[in-house]
Amino acid sequence: MINSSKSVSLTSKTVQTGFSMNKNITLQDIAKALNISASTVSRALTDSYQIGAKTKKLVLDYAKQHHYVPNRMARGLKEGKSRSIGVLVCSIDNNFMAQMLDGIDQHCSERGYQIIIMQSKELYEQEKANVDLLYASGIDGLLISPSYQTVDFSHLTHLQELGVPVVLFDRLSKHIDTHKVAVDNFKGAYDATMHLINNGYKKIAHINWDTELSVATKRFEGYKQALEDSGIKLNNDWIKFIDTTNAETLTLQLDTALQELMDFRPSPKAIFTATDLISTKCLALLHKRGYSVPKDIALIGFSNTDLADVLNPSLSTVHQPSFEIGSLAAQQLLSLINGKDTNSFQTILLPTELQIRASSQPKN
């Protein structure tokens, strides 16, 4: 273990050396400036457990300040690694996913890893093909948010058998044993439904996506539990599962679901939606059909859209710590790549936050 006391005693004068921004500094330059060994600098930049937290911070801060760019090719040849991470997601066309990718990228780039992002477009066959391409490119590990269609995880367990670590993020499954990072979907859904109940709504519909992934099933369970705990009987006619494979299908099925809900007697007086895209699209389609929210029907849903405050009305949401999900997932994967935590896997569920706005307020 490196003694970090040396890093504490370094003064600002010690680290303010005059490197030109046009000159790429090296490990040796950083080591000389901070009066530590080049091997210590290297271990700190790769988040080695052998280096104390203070020394790591000192090295990372200095490297960032002086625009240090690691020579990945040289390091990869030396370590027998590509220093590249595969990141496979359903789609990158929404804020929530972009925020998670930002967390992944920041954590990886600070530790000298580059990320290769691919999209499954919610298709299982495309997901498998992408995994094959990433493996062929020599990735050191895979971060994956499985597709809507994925029920067979053998392509991922096979990757593990080949020695490539895999970490699931956002969308979890019991069919693969590995580190997993997401939010507490059950609690988020429970809290959203209880919010509607506490605001006087008893006839609450639920619109979810038709998948076996736990992100959907846990949100459905949270909705049901909130009703049961409040003595409200579950009405199966107010529950809709739709195909979210693509935007066109989602819009058509959601529009049909809303028509069926609003035409049904008795009709629901509030809706809890389970995904980012369903939540925002639901508000737009209700407007299109001439319904006033929340006067005619209240609405709350999972969503990380930056537009929630400026929508009309502003949209009540279950906010997820997306950046932290990505960052933690990357941290778990790098720990596997670097040979740590190989004997026990963790499932990390981060708390959600209710962000209450106009769309779920009590009727006047």
C-alpha cells in the first residue's frame, strides 16, 4: 500500500510546473511534478486498490488539469488489454440513456479506458450481433442494458465463459450472475402510486411495457402493492402493457390503450406510466384527444426528461439518478477487469426521487 501522507504534504507550488498545453505530458512528467514514482502514477490512473484515495485524487486532478492523454496502445500491449469497454444499450435517443452514458464515459475515461457504444434498437437478434462485434473488437468488458425482447441471456453467459466480464445496468435479469446496477423500481413505483392516492385519486390506471425484464415487473409490483396497502381493489381493465420496440408501434399502441381506458366505464381518474417514453408521449396523446390534465385525468410517470418543468402542464415524474447508475456500473466492471470482487456479485439499487409538478395535483 502506498503511503498517501506524501501527497498530503505537497503544496500548490510543488504541482504548478510549466507544461505547455501543446505538449502531451507523460507518466514521468506527472511523477516528477508530484514527487512520486511513475508506477504510483500509473496505478493511481487505473484506480488500483494499492493506492490511497488522497494520492489517487492528487494524480487524477493533476492529470486532468494538464490534459494528460494516456497512450492506450502502448499500455494495452504491456498489460495484454485493449483498454476499451463495450457499452450496449437499447437506444441513445432519450435523456435518461444519455445521462447514464455520460456517467459511464466519465468514469472510464478518467481511468484510461475508452468506450465503444452500440445500440440494439430493442431487438434481441441485433443485441446478439452487437455482442459478437464487440467481442471481435477485443473489448476488456461489457456494460449492457438488455433489449426489450431479451429473455435468453446465453449470449452473455457465453461471453463470461470466454473471460470477458459483463455488468448489467438499468435493466436487470435473474438469468445471469454478475454485478447489476439500477434503481429501486419497486419503491419508485410504489411512491408514485401512493402520491396519487394521497392526492385523492382511487381509480388509477397503469401503463407499462410488455417485457419480462425486472425494470417493468418491479414497477408493476410497486403499483399493485400501493393499491393493496391502501385498500383499493386492483382493476385489470385499467392495466395496459404495450410494445415499445419502436416509436411508431409505441405511439399506436399507447393511443389505443388511452382510448380504451377513457371509454371504459367507470374510467380511471389518474394514470401511472412506467417508462420515460410512455410518460411524455402519454401527456401529448391526452392533449390530442382533448383531455385536460389533471382536471380530467392526473398523470405521473418515470421520466428524466429535462422538459418536465416546461410541458403543459408540467409533468410529475419519478426521477432516477441516471449519471450515478452509469458511473457505478462502470466502476463495477473495471473492478472485475482488474481482478477484484470476483467471488461475489452485488446488485446495487439506487433510490429514486419523486418530483411533483402540476400533472398530478388534486382536482379543484
